[in-house]
Amino acid sequence: MQTCPSWCVTSAEEHASEEDGSRLHEGPTFGLVRTWWLEGPAGCFTATVTESSYGELTSDDLRQLATDTLDAAMWMDRQAQFGQLDQGLSVAELVRRAHNQATRSA
């Protein structure tokens, strides 16, 4: 039996129906952005935008989506790099670290 990462919210029943050699772990959701990790030979982190009741997005909605997306991307990068999230760090500290490690500015 394989062990899930501590952040995985995929149910045991969902995992039981997966193909041998790969597991899809659902990670935390950041606003409208849901994170995933496909474990296996070609494993990778991905994210999807969840359905919303917004319909058309206002400028405030877009700013929130941008913030949620940045939070999700930083979390995914951190998981890929270190294998676990430093849960004690603030978002501001994670942004500072990501900025310091960036090879170019946005």
C-alpha cells in the first residue's frame, strides 16, 4: 500500500480505482485554483481552475484569481523542490523567497 502525502485529500476509494503505477493526489485548493500531483514515472504537479458562480469576472475577481494562482504556483514549486510545504511560513515569506530565487522578473 502506497502512502499519500500529508496534504492529499483524495479518498481511499478514489485511489483504489486508479491504474497501477500512477496515483493522482488532489492537493490544497487556493481560491478557484485546485492543485494536483500525478505520482508515477512521468509525475508532475498541475492545477485546474474550479467552476465558479462568477460568470463574468470583474477586475477584483481577476486580481483574486491572480493571487490564488500565484499562491498555488508557489506551493507547487515548493512541493516539487523540497517534497513538503513549510506550513509555518507566511505567504509574504514564500513570495519573498520565490522572488529571490526567480531568474527573471514578471
